[in-house]
Amino acid sequence: MAAEPPFPPSYPGGRYGPPPGGADSPFPGPPGGPLPPRVPGGPRPGPPARPAGDPGGAGAGSPPGPQQDGAAPAGPGRARRRLAAGVAAAVSVAVVAGSAWFALRGDPPYADIAACEDLLPAGAADHVPGITGAAFNGVVVTGARIEDSDPHVVQEARCSESDEPAARFPMWVGVRRFRPATREADYAVLRRVLDRERVELAGGVEVGSTGRAADTYFFAGAADVEVRRLDAGDEGFSIAYSDAEDAPMLEAAGGGDTWAVAQFRDRNLMVQVVFHGTAAMSLGEKVEAVTGMARLVEGRAAATGRTV
């Protein structure tokens, strides 16, 4: 396996802490819990009394019988039929409710992440503008080697376009796999992490807005940022950075003072793509490249990863 490439400090200490409320915070369970107790009611009212003189009524001269009021007595056979119909209706409702809940849960969570060479083989990104000819390598780590401090993260892939010092980090892809159990409560753990990291990466700038970020986390101090929605995965976003200050690492990477980041979640995976490109590329070209790579990683993860 290729030597582990240098990995950018995308996970500064304490950045990815446990979700608010602690790792053991309870989550709401699936629908279908106990129903509230029935409110006791009085006896059901009987049919209204017939006026005297009405055929079959109290003054008709003879007691009302089955043939006179048209009602047959509820015998054992009818009671059994009513019980069977009620049971069938209850089973039908339960099946429909269970099917709806299963559908809401969506596809099963991922059980592993493929190696970088399989996740992004040579030529896979040739159709992405600005990425033609890229070959990715890197490592997939578990256990103590994971740099993320969130206890729900159990595996992490670190894939770089190149490990040559002269082309330091033109692009890299990070994929974190959270525990399959985070599927409960519609992956609430990942949604909280994604929202927190978006705020940190964008310096508080909201989606659909632009602003000046004082701390970018990616090799620079202040920078102008523009945050957009990303059409990959769930709740994704892309960030364009420009006019960066105090960026010696960016200069060493050869990408100038502009770069782009895309991030999204897919079930229990969190994907982040960082693209510096070259100084000759426009910021728009870098955003287009990182967006195309995000879509590619989403498809490749589904094609190469096993599910639970």
C-alpha cells in the first residue's frame, strides 16, 4: 500500500467533540409506542323508544319480536365474524405503519469504507473539470489512529491526489464512517456534526450568503467566503474561499489565495472534499471542481462500500 500522504490539519484539537448533550444523549424512538389509555365512558345509548301505537311499539298489542323490528339477535357466529374482522383490520394497520416506518429509515448504513485506490481509482475523476488525470492514494484507519474526537466515528479514509511535496495537497478527500447505530433518530448525530462544522468552516456565514471569516481552518487566517447548497448527499454545502491572509501553506501548495471545500453526509458517512488546484484556476473553476468531486465520491462510496 502506498505510504500515508501528509494529511492537512482539518481536524484541529477539540473541533469534533461529542454532540451537545453528551454521547449518551437519548434519542426519540420509532413511532408505534403505547397509546394513551382509553377514557372510560358510560353505556352506549340504546335505540330511541317507539311511540305508542307505532307498529311494533309498546302499544301494538304484542311484544316486539325479531320479525317486527327487523333486527336479528347477535348470536355466537356473528360475534366471531365481528372479532375476526376487527383483528384483520388491526393487523392491516400494523403492517402499513411498519412498512411506512421502514421506508422512512431509507437505505442501510455503511459497514466499511473502501481503500482510496478503490474509492477513487485512476481515471474515475477524468470527467470532473479540472481533475483530469488525477490518481488518489492514501490510507483507511480505524481505532486509535482516527484523529476525530467524536466517539461515534469508527473509521476514516484519507485520500490525497498526490503525496509529492512539490504538489502538496492540490486535492484531498476525507470520509468518516460513523457507527451504524447512528441511523436511529434519522442520523441526528451526523446532522448535528455537519451543522456545527459548516458554521466553523464558514466562520458563521450562512448558506446562500457571503462574508469575511476570521478563521478558515485551512492553512489561512481571514478570508472571504461564499457558502452555497450542494446537490450531493444530504444537507451538503460548498464554500468558496478567496483573498486569504496569512496563508503560507496555501502558497506552498501552489494554489494561490483561493480554494474550495464541499461537505455532505450520506447515511452514516461524512464526506469532505478540499480543492486548492493551481493559481491559474479561477475561483469559479475550483468550486466547479470540488462540486463535481463531491458527486463522484457519493457515487463511488455507494458502489464500493458494504452496508450493514
